[in-house]
Amino acid sequence: MTDSHSGTVPVPGGSLYYEVQGTGWDVLLIQGGIGDANATGQLVEQLVGDGARVITYDRRGLGRSTVDDTSTTTIGLHAADVAALLTAVAGEPAVVVGASIGAVIALQLAVDHPDLVSALIAHEPPLPDVLREPDRERELDHVAELARTDVRAAIRHMAGLAGEQPELEPGAMPGRPRGDINATLTRFFAHDFPAVRTSGVDADRLRPVTAKVPITLTGGTGGSERWEYRCARTLAGDLGVEFVRIDGGHEAPATHPRSTAAAISKLAGVRR
């Protein structure tokens, strides 16, 4: 028997759109970048096949989620949104998997609501408070400046900072964002981009959590020189937790769904 449904959950200033597929152990996927609930559809399919009940959602202000744009977005606010979603939808503490900004949100969720998380897998979280590099900060300042007048140019420059991406896993088809891409990018650079840069997530904040929530950091095999990869590896070392390399790059959940699902299921199988 399988379950597939969608709905909305009220959050301060708006509502979150979510989807649930499968039955079994709860897994929440928090997407990276401008990804919505459908960004990693093949990963969801793989996890459902592994016996998971997978929850995905659109972050506030993106896709089918609504929000009052006058409010200031922080990583803490995103984490509070996720807590509301899990409280409404999950029957028990969930395995929480986040990539990029999604990984930062997942880590903050574990700090603020550890009772909702049975295990946490954070893939390449961008964490300037863990690994601050002046040259990269200057590049991100340039991205922010570009975004004021040309969000397409900003995202191209930002993508260039990640370097060459590995080839897609055979058969992989990453999902495309729904709706107006310019509006989505404008929202991202106005709210989520600065929220990541000021998140304050670091080892000191997370260290007390490790006794309550098993945390695993992951990095894609496609580039150990990548800043986000090094953030994950550094944070794992600072916390004394496991660092696991998985196939792919920064966007592995979308570009390498089978490999990513195998890693999640293996880690979740140990934790459950």
C-alpha cells in the first residue's frame, strides 16, 4: 500500500505547500537553491522504493508556498517552518536530509527542534561561520550586487563559483523550478541568499545537539576543492561526526538520485 497526497500547512505570514509519497519511515527532503518539492523526484522514487515515506515542500515564497514579502527571512524562520510542517505531517521524528541551503536549514532545525529529528544528513552546507574565506566573500558580494539589476547574471556567476560539475548519473533528470524563474530568482537573492550568509550556524551552536541527534555531513565526489564540500568536511571534523562522500557534486540529490538514495537509506537504516 502506498500513500501520495499534497496539502498546505500554515506558517507565520503564509503557508507551505508539501507533498507526501510512500509509507514507512519518515524522510524529509529540504531542497537546495531554488528547488521546489518536485526538484528531486527521482530521489523520492528511489527512497519510496526503499520503504520510506518521503515529505518534500516548497520553501516559503517559492513555488506554491505563499508568504508576506515584507517579513525578513532568516535560517531560523525556515527552520521554524520545517518544524511546523513536521509537526503537522510526520507521525514521529523524521530523518531530515538537506542539501546546500537545505542543509543549513536542517542543521538549524536540529538546534531548535531536536525532538523532531531522528537523524540528520547535511550535504555540502554553505557555512561562512565554519569556513570564512575573504576571496569568496568578495565574490559573493559581487553576486549580491549583480542581483540588484540582473538575477540571471547573478545566478550564472554564482554557479561559476562551484566549478565544473560532474556528469549526470545515467538516466538522471533533475526537476526544473515551476513558475516564473525571474520571480523565483528575485525572491532567492532578496531573502534566502542573505539568510545563508548570516545564518550563524557553526560548530559551537551544533555541538550540544550531537548528543541528541545523529548528524552526518556529506560531500560530493565531484570536487573536494569546492568550498561547500570543505565546509561539510570541516564541520564534521569540528564536531567529531561522520563525513561521507557520495557520488556527484553540490547538486547530487538531483543529479545522482540512485547514489544519493543508497547513501540516505544506508545511513537511515543504521539510525532507525
